[in-house]
Amino acid sequence: MALRPEDLPKDPAALAEMVLAFDGENDDLRAEIATLKGLIFGTRSERSAIVCAEQLALDLERAAAPPPANDDAPESDAPKLKRGKARRNIGALPAHLPRVEQVIEPASTLCPCCTGRMHRIGEEMSEALDRVPAWLRVLRTIRPKYACRACEGPIVQAPAPARLVEGGMATTALIAHIAAAKYAWQSTLYRQTQILAGQGVVVDRQTLARWMGSAAWMVKGLYDLQLKTMHRFDRLFCDETPMPVLDPGRGRTKICQFWAHATDDRAWKGPAPPAVAYVFAGGRGKKEIVAQLAGFEGVLQVDGYAAYASLAGDAKMLGKVRLAYCLVHARRNFVKVHKTTNSPFASEVIARIAAVYAIEERIRGLDAGERRAARQAETKPLMEALKARLEAVKDGISRQSSLIKAIDYTLERWEGLTAFLDDGRLEPDTNTVERSIRPIAIGKKNSLFSGDEGGGETWAILSSLLNTARLNGLDPEAYLTDVLERMVSGRTTNDRLHELLAWNWKPEAAQAKSAA
């Protein structure tokens, strides 16, 4: 409703307060509009916030850059982005790949001058990476029967080898290949049916889905063991992402959740292996996360989602779980403000956090004690100065401003954001789990939804094992094929499942060689 002159207050102080409130509200609305335009047209990279201010706002009418937000902090010099050296392979092909030689002889080895036979004086050799197209075959298993001619003894025949899908048309290796393609490399089952059809094999998508369910059922014990083993460490990353699931009868999907639990102590050579375990759940509330972390005690590194704060305050978990928050998420709020309002203070905060990460890059790989000492000596003063600046600027900003929301988010979680200063085993952010949850995000974008909750559970189990294999530098397809064959055949019993965890796993051939 438009204001009329008679509606305006006569008191100059009240009028000034109203103008400031409207100014803050306008800044907030401009920020929302710029954010939406950025989501539709702009780059998603947060690093662009410190590259070129003129490129941050997309304005189809070529308008000038937005004015600075309502803060009076001087604009700091943003650090120049250092581009790392490009990782290019300039000809050093892997030594483990088989070499196939093709010798190209001249059309004639007779001398063009005297027609005498020439002799070989040398050669030139070059290598290029080649590919043999994948091919399907039919594995025909023949089990001869034997009987004695001299007596009426029993017929002797070798037992049929165990198969994942008894009486089915697919071997364990084929099922593992389809699982790796979907859950490690995000190729949907629909696409895979088309690939198989291109090779002359017609299989419907429901059949592939049933194969995936059988594989998940077989390795469920290994998945449970991996999750339980990860929870024995006293540091855990956690994140969540929504997963649409078909809801028959309602004509639409319902929103369930994938929770990602991750460990990785490689940054300080600690004991926790690189691993991720996804948990499929019907919701993303406190009830779900409390149930998942019932046996965990230690530091949980998370973003600012309220369910984690509720978890730490729960009577059952009180004193068992301590929260460490993510500095990248705090930075991300200031990046959004900088992109939408060109705030000098937001730019300053980004630069201050960049200085913290410059130290982190330098101490990565040192042991926990050395990391803590460096953080106490160098990073702690930077964080204390940042907190002082946030508190100093906070009081002079409209409560409607997007900048104040970014400041409040940071100050309200300050204890958790600075937990890494006193513990060299912790990271300043949750990038570990955010990288690990990316395959789920890509997979659901490709698949659009899960067919049912059973499909979501299958997705969580197989994705956990395959992506943990990737984190440990393994070929996920070779790993899953070996795991399934050893479990299906009974060569690896339930009391030896720990041998199949990705960070312990060795192919059977390598195990036999080391045993000999």
C-alpha cells in the first residue's frame, strides 16, 4: 500500500527511522532479485566473488554495478586469485597398461637409387592411448557328469557355482558393472538399457533394478560394518540432501533424505580412512539424525542446519557430541552479499577468511600437533580480529539488511567455527563431506527420483561402497565384482567382512601371492 503525505510521522527522528527501515528492506529485496538472477544466468562459483566485481551482477539492461550495501567499512584489497598449474598429460602414459605393437613397414625396402635391398638402421616409436570397445559375451558353464562302468555307484558332477541371481541371465560381473555405472559414474538404468540394446541385448529397466536390489541385499552386512566402523572414530562429518521418491496414489513425489557420513584423516596422517556412508531416511529432522548417530561420541562437523544443534542438545546425546561448524558456509553468506550488493565489508570478510585458508594450505599434511601450533600462533589472531570487526560493524547496519544476516550467522556459531583452532585433527570446513555427497546430487539430477523407498535404500548401500572405493583409489567396478563374488561363493564369511572394507581390501590374487 502506497504511503500518503498525511501518513508520514511528523517527528524527524521517527521519519528518519522509517527511511532507514525502508532502505534496509530495499537492500534486502535487491539482494534477493540479484540472487535469483545469478541462479538463473550467473556463475555458481564462489571464487568469482574475489575476481572481478563488474562480472558479479548480470544486468540485461547494462546498468551500472549495484551500489555498496549500507555499511561504512572501507573496501579492502581483495587477494588475487592464484590459478594452479593445469594438470595435463603430455605423453606419460601409465606403465601398467598393456602395450600392443603395430609395425608399419615402407611400401618397398629396395633402394630407390640402385634397387639394392636396404637394411634396418633404426626406428621411431610413438605411443597413443587406445581403447578396445566393451563387448558382451555369453558365459556357458558346462559341468560334465561321470559314472562308473564297473559298478552302479553314484554319478559324480561338480557343484554349480553360486550366483548372485540364481537362474538369472546375468553374471555377478555384469551386475557389478551396471551398479558401478549407476552409483559410481551416475549413468541411469534407463541409459544402460539403451546401451545394452545397442549391443543387441534387450533388458528392461525393471530387471536391472531387481539386480541392483539383489546386489544391495548381498552387501548390506558390509555396508553396516563400514558405517559402524566409521562411527568408532571420534571425528565425523555429516551433511544431507533431499531425495524425491515416487509416492503412488498421490500423483507426485514425496521428499525423503540422503544423509552422508564421512571420515578422512589424510590431511594430518590420522587413523580414520577416507570413507563415506549414505543413510536413506524419510525425513531430515532431529529424530532421524539421533537414530543414525546413536553409537557415536566425538566431534560432529556440520553446516548450520538446526537439526544438528537439536542433536547436540538432546538428553540422550548430551556430552557425547560436540559440534564444529563450517567456515566455508559462513564465507558463502558473505559471498552472496558481495555478489548482490557489492558490499565493501563483505569483500573484507572474504579476504580475511582467504588469509586463514592460505595458512591451512601451508600446514596440510603436517601432524595434528604441528597444525594446532600453527593455528594458535597465526590463525587465532586472524579469527579474533575478524570477530572484532563483525561485532564493530554489526550495530550500525539495518536489521533488514542481508549483510546483518551473514554477520549474525557467523557470530551465533562462533564457538563451533573456531573449534579447529584448538584441535589439529579438525578441519575448518565440511568440504570433505560436501565432496562426498556430490555423486548423490549428480545421480539424483540424472535420475530425477527414486522409484520407491527400497530403491533409496539400495542407492544408499551401493553408493556407499562404490564411492568409498573411489576415495581409496580403487576401481569401483573391480572392487564390487570381487566383493560380490567372494560373498556369494562363501569364500569370505561374515566374521571376515572387515577384509572387504575398501581401505583393507586386496584382490584375491594379491592375497594368495602374499600368503605364498
